Amino acid sequence: MSDDLVQIWSTGDGTIAELTRSRLEDEGIDVLVKSSMGGTDAYPVGPSYLFVPAAQEADARRVIAAIESGAYALDDDEDVGTQPPP
């Protein structure tokens, strides 16, 4: 990853940070997540920050905007697969 990193997003929810990182990576964007991680290892607290190379900033911001607009949300009627038989 490039040394020219820019912060593009932050959240207080570590799980959401990891899901957002994953979506960005699925779109071919390199991502670094930094967390302040106060608290215990079992219950980390504090914000998480997402950084990307400056050259990918515009693409990353488009993906973040799409996430926040609900563009990646599934429709209630959308088939997400079938359950295996019991």
C-alpha cells in the first residue's frame, strides 16, 4: 500500500468498519483500518478509521456514498440462496 494514505471514513462500530473495509476491498480498493481499541480485547471500544491510498480516494468515497445510500441493500424479495435441507 502507498505511503500517501488519506482517511476517508470513521465509525464507532468495529464490526461496521470491517464490513465497510470488506466492501471497499471487493471493489478493488486497498484499505487500512486503524482502531483506537480502548477497553479490553474482548470488548474493544473507540473509533475505527479507514484509510486508502490517495490515488483511490475518489473511488472509495463513491463506494462509501453508495453504502450510506443503501445501494448495496438487498430487497425483501431478493433471493439470497436456499437453505439446505434439515
